[in-house]
Amino acid sequence: MRVLSFGTYDAEVHPRIRVLIEGLRTNGVHVVECNAPLGLSTARRVDTLKKPWLVPAMMARIVSRWVRLTRDARRYRGRHRPDAVLVGYMGHFDVLLARLLFPRVPIFLDHLISGATTAADRGVDGGLRSVVLRQLDQAAVRAADVVIVDTEEHRSLVPEDRRDAAVVVPVGAPRTWFAARPADLAARPADAAARPADAARRTDATARTADAPLSVIFFGLFTPLQGTPVIGEAIRILHRRGAPVRFTLVGSGQDAETVHELVDGLDTVSWTDWVRGAELPALVAEHDVSLGIFATTPKALRVIPNKVYQGAAAGTAVVTSDTAPQRRVLHEAAILVPPGDPVALADALERLADDGGRLRHHRALTADLADAAFTPASVVRPILARLRTP
């Protein structure tokens, strides 16, 4: 079985495609890549919607990448033709090109986000823009033979006449996140590639002593989906209480200024705007707790963010919002709090700070769940089933 991973995706910025490629390869699928990264973040794409005069430059960039993809795709014709084409994350345009280049090959589209709902979540919906984005979403879905989504809630947004073509594939985490775990929570040998052979010989530098503060990390783009002002309010509450909790914040974005106003000057917070993707797993694994999302927007109620999967893979306890998809997938492993409730978040973190046994219990639960369900080899099973269907 040969699969061509195709598109303008950037696996360093958005590791979802890396998870799928790693998972397919672990399951014996031969995966080759035809990739020309677009070099535009989600925030930059949304900014283009706000500033229509940027559209020509964006389209020129897309066309230049398509020229390269079209040229490189020639090597996958004839006897080298793939059995399937996997169009990577944010491939709304790329799937149209893939259909033109490979008209008789099954196309799998990783439709992790809808353009229309993402614009609405970022406050850029309404009028002609919404109409165009909905049409683009529909065109992308109809160009694909199989539509990959990450939750049942997102599957329900696929047009009804195409819903049978949709499969739910959890986001998962790349193997580098499992490799970053401290030795006492090292990944199980069932997925041997998940960690280096010498990982078990590492000392556990992250073991928390009884008098050490609880270390908590949040990393992200500070989008409305993530509800970072809720985190900022919870930090202030804990600071006022004098709770033994210290925070590391990583990233910047739309809501970062609001959070800065809430936490700047607090000695319990350190903040860095950027960490290289290759360094992030080790940084997260140094902490006791990683935070998920806490917004109340419609999109926030439908997703399980990559940071939840990654934090679990890295061996941290996970605290995130109590939503239907997160409750369904995380069960009792994560600590779930009501969306949009900074007091509940602060209370949950304070309880962990006061109860080392509870913290160790949740770290072990999330690590076990990640090993069982979040590895690349595990999450791609629905894709494998479709690939093997005549």
C-alpha cells in the first residue's frame, strides 16, 4: 500500500500531518511526501479575511506552491501512482489540485477545521466572506473521497449527503511527545518507536518534592477558542490566595494582550512568546500540569485541542474544559472544569497543589490513556480501515 501525503501543509507548525504519516508508516504503509509549505499561519490567513487587499499576495503564494507541487507530482504517475492521496491539514485549496492531478486515485482530506467556523471563532464572519468560506468548505469536502475529522461533533458539520464519507480520527501526538516523558512515566514498549531506546535510563528530573510549587504550563496561539483570559483570571485568583502554583505561558496571539494585563507583574508567572517546535515537548514534560482550553464559543465546545493530546503524551496531568468531546475521549484521566469558569480552574489547580497523590494519579492515568489511544499507530486505525476497503 502506497500513500502520497500531498499539499502546502507545514508539519513543523501544525504536527497533525506528522501524526498521520508516522501512524501509517508504523502500520506498514509506504508513505511518500509531495509537500510545498505555504508558510502562512492560521492567524495570517484570518488576517487576510480582515484585509481583502492582502488576498492577491496570498493567492500568488498559493499558485507558486501549486506550480511546485504539480511539477513534483509527475514522479507519482504511471506505475508509481499511489493507492491513495492524503491531503494535509488546512488543505481546502490543495484538495482541489489533488483531484485534478490524481483524478482516479482516492483522495483523503484531513478536514480538521472548517474555514467558515474558524472565521466565526476569530470574529471575522458575516457577509460575503462567510458565503465564500462556506462554499470553499463544501467544495473541499466534495472533492475528497474520504473526509477526516477529529470529533463526532465536527463530523455532524459535514454535509449530510457526504457524512458517510467522513471518519473520526483523533488528533493524537507525534512520537517526540512520548519520547519527552520522564522515566517514571516512560511510554510502553508496545509502540517501541515512541521513545528512544535509552529513555528508560534517564533520571526523573521532574519529580515534584512535597514543598515544591505545582508547575503548570499553557502553550498556544491565544485564540478565542483557547479561552486564555480564563487562564489569566485563574492565575490572579491563585496569586491572591497565595497558592503554591507557578505558571509558564508560551505563545502570543489575539488574546495575549488581555492576558498580559491580568498577569504581568505576578512573580508566579513566566512568559515566553515563542519556543521552537522541536524544544516544546521537553519543556512541557518538565511540568506537572498542562492546560487545555476553557472558552465557551461554539467551536470550543466541539474540539479536543492538540495540546491536550500532547500534554497527555508528555506525561503531565491535564486540566481542560468539561465539554462533550473531551469528556467522551478523556474519561476520568483528565481533570475537567466548566468552560469559562476561572474560579473552578483555580480550585482544580489548588487541589492538585495540595495533594501530591492526586497529581501522581492523574499523571499516570493520562500517560496510560495516551499510550492506549493517542499514539500515531492508534489514531490512524479508521484511515487504515478505509484504505483497505475495496
